[in-house]
Amino acid sequence: RFIEKDPERWLLIRKGFDMFLTGNYTVAEVAAMINEWGYTSIKRAKIGGKPMSRSGLNKILVNRRYMGWVPHPDFPDDLDKDSKADFEAMITEDEYNQVQTLLFGRGCKRNVAKKSFELRGLLKCGECGCSVTAHTARRKLKDGSINYHTYYHCTRKKGGCQQKVIGEKDLRKQLDTLMSQYEISPLLYEWGLKAIKTIAASEIDSRDDIQKAQFATISEIQTQLDSLVDLVTNATIGVDTYKRKAAPLEAELAHRQQQQQDTANRVKNWYEIIGHTLERLSNATDQFRMGDLNTRRDILLCIGYNPTLINKTVVITPNPWLVPMVEDLPSIKAELAKVITESENCKDLVLTDKEQSLVSHWCGWGESNSRHQFGKLG
């Protein structure tokens, strides 16, 4: 449950790290020196009290806990899931990386690992539903240099999956293509936000009428319940009769109150969903390339759901209300490129008749799909 510093063995192991970091000693030689200094493992009932073995020292040299990081119990090989330890580190991360270089001829820096596998965790296998992970393969060239290639593939934890690996370059190309299909410019983002405000303003009267009707229904049911309370208070009806008549009214009241809350949430969520989606799709390619894992996941979820990798192809089911927008995007972008001025500040643009037509075309999908996707407000 916790790790505490061993006052006797700490200094011996630390000295062993120092000897190995000189690069002048093998693991076996360092283990022999540690034993000469008087090292023995902790003595317990049936085990312990033994000298350091070569394999034991090897395990220590690759253990990330000694540099202050604790591997995830379910994903011990995934550096991204390590957590910072709350106990004192014996060596620094730089020292740890130097040790790995001496052991394997390469470092194991955490930031390098994250960069190499930055697309891991985004997709599921389209055949078996397991996560898509990655590995790096090294290839020695004729001139003696080494090339490293990253491949993505199913974890195959369920067994029997026949999906093949895909190179990182091909996977990136597909994701870039996906981003370009849904990407909108800052100007289209601005027009989209204005369209949301316009639609919201146009639906105010409708929402007010719905809310008034809901309040009236709730008020009527509450009045009936109050009347029953008066009857039982005045001994006009018995408690059993009150409970029998009040039960369906209370259930109906709870239903109507929940319906009223759902209506308010649906309106609120509609504005939030549209606004957040437009924000994520604005310059989506750059956001996806430069963002962290959460940003990339968020962009994919804004586009659709169930992003998978099947037969080396990225597949995602788009959100239905986005489909008309994506169908119109190529023509809108093409026309916009012809008519937009070279001003760097989109807000300062004065719209021409052609641009105003584009605004109507672009914003039309929002008004029509707000009703189809999210239904009536009542």
C-alpha cells in the first residue's frame, strides 16, 4: 500500500546505479560489487537474505518506480498511463534514460514515447471492438543507421482478430482527410454562431408558449392535489381514499415536472452542442495535429461516434445533423474562395450580395436541422 525508503539498501542500490552510469561496468559486474558491499535482500519467513543476482539488478535498472513514476496495474507497458509517485525517487528521469540507453542502445523518455504513439487510444478495432494500440519497429540500413517506424493495430485481447497493422503515416493521412471534410474556416465559424443566435431569437415565442402550457398543466395538477388535502383534512374523505386518488396525480405531476426540465435542457443543450461543434471544426486539422489526446477525441466525437479502424481504414458514423453541412461544405468553400476579400480580419468584411447568398446557404442547414435532429421543443 505504500513504499518507504530502506535506510540500509537504498545507498547500496543508488551506488550501483552510479557505477552502471559510468558505462564501464556490466550488469553482472555491478551486481557483484553490490554484494561485496554487503547487500542482502530483506529476510522474511521463508524467503530473502540472499545476495543481488544479475536478473534481479536488471529488473531494478528498468523499473520506472526508481525515477518516481508508478506504472498502471492494467497497462504496465503504457508510459502514458504512469502516475507520479508520492515517495522519494532514487534517480532522476535523465539518469533513468541514460541507463536504458546503456542497456538497450536507446532511451525511454516519456515525452518521446507519447509523441511516438500520440494516435493511440483514439480508435477501436472494427472487427472485435478492442482498442487500437501501437508499437515501434527498428530497421537497420546498409549504412549502419537505424530507421524507426510506428505501426497501429488491434490489441487482440479477445483473440481471433485478423486485422492487419497500418503505418502511422497512412493513418495520419486518413485522419487528415477526415478533418478536411469537416473543417470550417474562421469566417464560417463566425457565421455559424450568428445563425445560432438568429434561430434562438426566432424560437423565443414558441418556447414561451410551450413553457406557459407546461406551467398551466402543472398548476392544475397541483390544485387537484391541494383539494384532496383539504378533503382529507376536513374528514370528508378517508386517508385510504386520499392515497388512492393522490397517487396517479403525484405520478403525473412528477412526469410533467420532468418534461418541463427536459424541455429546458434540450434547448440549452442544442445551443451548446452546435456552438461546441463549430468551435472544434474551426481549423480542425491544426487542432487535431497539435492537440492532446482529449482534444483529438473531442473532435472525433463532434464529427460522429464509434470511430473504428477496419481493414486499414478509419470509419466513423457522422452525427446526422452534420451530414447536410458536410455535403454543402465543398461548394461553399469554393464559392467563398472566389468572393472573399484579402482582409485578415473577418469581422471587418463588408458582405457583398454574393457573400450574403453564401451566408444564407451556409446558415440554412442549421435552422432546418435544429428541428429535425432535436425535435420539437415541447
